[in-house]
Amino acid sequence: MKLFETIKKMGHEQIFFCHDEESDLKAIIAIHDTSLGPAMGATRLWPFASEEKALQDALRLSRGMTYKAACLNIPIGGGKGVIIANPENKTDKLLRAYGRFVQKLNGRFITGQDVNLSVEDVRTIRSETNYVVGVSEKGGGPAPVTARGVFLGIKAATEFCLRTQELDGLKVAVQGLGNVGKNLCHYLHEHGVKLFVSDLNRENTEYIKHLYGATVVEPNEIYCLDVDVFAPCALGGVLNSATIPHIKAPIIAGAANNQLEDEQIDSMLLESKGILYCPDYVINAGGLINVYNEMIGYDEENAWRQLKNIYNTLMEIFIRAKQEELTTHEASKRLAHDHILRAKKLRECVAK
């Protein structure tokens, strides 16, 4: 990877490499764009195959946070933290060392809970920094709010693509039954959806099967089902040249980040198949909405209004993509850039 060339191409402002010898902390904090406000983004702990993979993850996810906030008019910028470690090697010492690095950024980066970090872990990080959100679990916490936002996104997509406002009787394939996937299954079941589920953890699939009568399929079969909606809710990169040819669902609407392995190629491949893709950083914005409102002082009415805007924003993206003959991925990027450009111009006017 050509580091500075990549940073320039993706538009990042700063990349911080964090190392603490005593705790063996190796972490990367990526700040993408702060035009709208300080960078906010959760931190994930993962045994990345290489440091380059960790950096790529931080770069893509931080940019996604910028686009997420911009599309939904939330006044924050985009950032992301990744800790390179095996979950079994996670210690309070390591988390506290990471918190000290976050504190050194003096509010330029605000973080929270992501993969392999619990609420308790985030509280440990908070013991060393003021710049942490998501510890009070207002509104039930980020996961159920994210799932409710995805549910609203599915409603927008089915209305636009299938011309129906009713979900009763529709078939949805949910890939990944972590906290968000489980909550999404709950909301879908409440509205009469027939569920098909897969997860690497058999306990998760059996739980959802017992609770909601879901049909369990093998992980490699989830792409091939004749369903109305495919909802990726696990890790990223699942939409690619190997999987897309097998997808029969006319709609892809899920919570996973970075679902497109190659954003340009794979979004165009989905478009060529007539599949309506809900850009992940828009449909999964519920978690950001939740922690942002916690940061400013939780107002349930305001949070719910912002959450419902996921539906409206996706509709705007679908219509723009159709009118301008764009992929939904490109239409959402343009919407985000429009909002960021307006913010920059406003800031310049105020400065004058």
C-alpha cells in the first residue's frame, strides 16, 4: 500500500499509529473528515491478518462514518479505531493504554463499542479518557437501535422496489446473528416476515429458530435463497464477484459495514443484476444516532426523529440513483459530499 497516495485518494485528514510496549497495544486511529464536527467512530478489536489489513479497515470504516453522518445530517465527522489483537489477549491494561491515546487527541476523536469490545470494556477505556460514548446504553444501546434503523431501511426498499408497504409474508435472509442480527429478526418476525438465517455459531441459529420459527441454512447457502431481501449483518466484504452471481434477492439491506468488497465493481455488478442495494453506512446509522444523542443529552423524541430519517434518506438515494442513472452507492456518496461541501462553505462564510 502506498500510504500517502491512499490517504489522499480517500480524503483522510490524519492517521495515528498507537503503540504501548508495556501492554503490547498496537492500534490505529483514522480521522477521515471533520468538516461537520469532531470525528466519531467506534473501536474494534480484531486479529487482523496483517497491519495493512488493519489500516485498510480503519480507512474504509472511518470514511463510512463521515458519509453516514453527512447523509443523515448529524453534525459530526468520521473516525475509526482498530486494535490489533486476539480477543483472548484483551486486558484492562491494553484497553487503558488505548484510552490514554484517545485522550491525547483532546476530543478530535470520540469512540465507543464495536466488534470484540463489550460495554464494560468501553467503560475501562473511559477510565483514561473523556472522549467515549455508548456506556449508558440509552434507548436500549446501539445494537437494537441499529437493528430498528435497518428494519426501517428494509421498509423503504420494499416500498420502492416491490411497491408494497406490508412486510407480512415476505421472505428475508439474515446473515449473522450477533446483537444487531438478533434484534432485526425480532422486528421482522413481529411484522410477519418469514426468516431464513445463518451464522457460524450454531447456538445463535438454534436460538432464532426456536424463538421465531426461522429456517436455518448453511453459511454458504444464504446467498442462493429465493427470498425478497438479503440482509448481511456479519462482517464486511460479503458482496463480491464470487457471491453476487448467486444472489436471487431483489433487495440487499443489512447492518454489516463495508459490504461491498470492491465498491465500484461490486455496486455496478449489483446494478446490472437489477438488485437494489441499500448503502450500508446509511441503513446501519442507528447506532451512530444512538450514541450521538447520548453525547448531547438523550432526547428520545429527537433520536426517534433522526432514526426515521433513515427511511427518508434511503428513498432520496433510490430516487436520485434512478433519475441520474447512478448506482445507489454512488448516489449516496454524492449526497454525503453535497452536505459536506455546504458545511465547508458555511464555515468559510462564518470565518469571513
